[in-house]
Amino acid sequence: MGKIKDIWNGEDRSFVRFAVIVTAAFLILAGFILPNSLWRWAKSGAELRRQNQQIEALKADIARMDEQIRKLSDDRDSLERFARENYGFAAPDEDVYVLK
């Protein structure tokens, strides 16, 4: 700590203080103020990770729905059961009661 104190109060103290102020100003500008700052870079990275997770979740949903479509298109009985359960479809001679 003594060397730092000697440099700070030494012969070239005006240059050292100027260098410290300029460095601090640059770090503040680069870190927070400029359009391409580190803060915005970190926020963009977090947003990108969140969107990638959402993409993966949607891909999983699409795969699940494709499997359901395949099952419904292959088997008439499962299609009929699906239509009855989800949309209240019925045969012409049936009565349908919907409970909510």
C-alpha cells in the first residue's frame, strides 16, 4: 500500500490522477453508458438464453402434437374419442351432456 501512496503523492501525481480519472471514466462509459455497453451485452445474453429455452419448449410441444396428430390420423376410434372428449361431438342418434 505504501508504493501506491508514494505514486499517488509523488512527483508525477498530476499525471497519475489524470490517468486514474480517465480510466474510471472509460470503465463507466464502457460498462453502462455507451450503446454497446457491458451491461446491455449481459442483458442481451440473458434474453437470448431465455428465448432459446422457449424455442426448445415449443419444439417439444410441436413434437408432442405431431405424435398426437399421427395417432389420431392412424386410428379412427382414437380420433372419434378425441372429438367426443374435447369438442363434444356425438353421433346423430346420441344425446350429449357437457359438464363444466
